[in-house]
Amino acid sequence: MISSSERPNRRDQRKGPPTPVRALMVFIDGLGIGERDREKNPMARAATPWFSFFQDGVGDLSDPSPLLRSADASLGVEGIPQSATGQTALFTGINAARLLGRHVNGFCTRELGAVLEGHSLFARLLKMGKRPTFANAYTPPFFEGKMRFQSVTTAALSGAGLPFRSLDDLREGKALYQDFTNRILEERGYQVPLFSPQEAGRVLAEIATQYDFTLYEYFQTDIAGHSQDMERCRREIEKIDAFIGSILGHLDLKSTCLIVISDHGNMEDLSTSGHTANPVPALLWGWGRKAMASRITSIADVTPALLELFQDGGQGRALAP
């Protein structure tokens, strides 16, 4: 549970206008809004103050609760939503699945790379004179050119000409690995510090104070969902929940919008080993959350809503609490 000292102050969401405006996006792969069913939805079993949302309504979210929006991940295209087209839509505002006429799974293809080129959130924020960054650390094989395929986030960062963070950055508290506890890295023989979810949340919040926009990607949820292991998935939900709670406890919500978003469903329905057609949650805290929430009906709305927040430059409609 989150202590009272870690909870965001309700007054923080009323003061303003803040300068400068910042945004932190935590992208959680493979987490949809499922049924309130303990037999297939680990969210119905987990003890979490933030991740208690179901198709029949939200559960007992902590006070002050975030704004929660249900975001369509199918994008008007038949079939089950997939990672590559979903993430491209999420990080460009372009309906990649409709553009290609199908959902594309896995890594970034040449077609999707062309969509990302110049249109990614990173690239568009740079054109606006903003400072975006990707907080994830990459392992040595990536820098040695041994990674055969690129993720959408990697392609977006590369296309915008932004630097990649390394394990040295992680050791210095300037990056997080995709498994923010670093246990996977330790198992692979890397000498890195182990983080609790609370420690990792503090690191990410600190990184976010140094940039206009910060993105962090977590995909252990999608891997756990494919395993159909209820206990593993319950632990993932509780771990992510503690991570988000710590971020909130260290963020200045007077000037920062926190967005937690996914690309498609998976872990909310363990009756299947694949993805689902369920909508995904868009959770928003801090300044600009009402305006952001009013724009979001699908994952393709997130980038345009964020760009609008920055275009307001700390003033006007987007920064109403």
C-alpha cells in the first residue's frame, strides 16, 4: 500500500499555471480493461490502490484518484490488436492498422518505420523546441549491433536522432531497464543495482524533472500475460502498482502530467494466451489531465492530446487541473 506521505497532494492539482509543463508517459504493454472475474483477471485478485478497473466500472481507486479513460485499441480494423501497429498509433497519432489494412505483431517493420519517420512524438516535440527522452536502458548487445529487430520505441528514438541510454546510465541513476527491478539483468550476469518498485519509481520521477517529455516502456506485463500464470500476473500488477505509487509520490503534479497507457489487452484475460480485443486503460494524473482525458477515445488520440498540452505552453485550456 502507498503511505500517506507518498500520495499526491490534492492541492497540487489546483495551483497554477505551472511553468514549465512536463509530461511523463509510462507505457505498459499488454494490459486491457477486463471483466471482474477472479478466475481469469489477476486485477480482480491483486491488492492494488491504482489498478482496480473493470468493464463494469472502476474499483476502489485511491484518493485522489486518477482520471481513467477507456481507449479503443482495435482502431476500427478487424482482428486482434497487436503491438507493432498499436504502438505506432500510440506514438504518432496515425492509425497504422487502418493505414496498412491489418494489425502487425511484434517489431517495427519497414512500413511502420516509414510511418514513424518524422511523425513520432519524439520527432514532433523536437520540432516544437521541446526536450523529449526515452528513459529505458539498453544492454551492450544493442550497442554492438547484435539486435536483429527493432521495437517501435527504438525505431522512433533512432528516427528522431535522440541518444540511447546504457547500463552505465542505469548505474548512475539516469535510466531504468525494461524490468525496472533489474533482476533479469542480474540473472544475465550484469553488475547492476537491484531496485524495489519504490526505488525505481523515484529514479524515473527524477529523470522526468530534467526533460519536457519522458517515456518509459515496461513489457513484462505482456510476457506474463502470454504465460497464463495467474500468480505471476498478480505479482506483476502489484509490482506495477507500487511503481506508479512511488512515481506519484515523487512527481510535482503542479507542473507534470502523468499518463499510464497500454497498446492492447492481454494480461487482464488469462483464459487465452494471446492478446484481446478489450479496450486499454488511459490513466491520467496532474495538470492537463482533464483536457487530455477529454481527447482520448482510442490509443491514436494520445499523441495529439499530448501535443496540444505542450502547444498551450503552460497556459490556457490544456492546463486546467
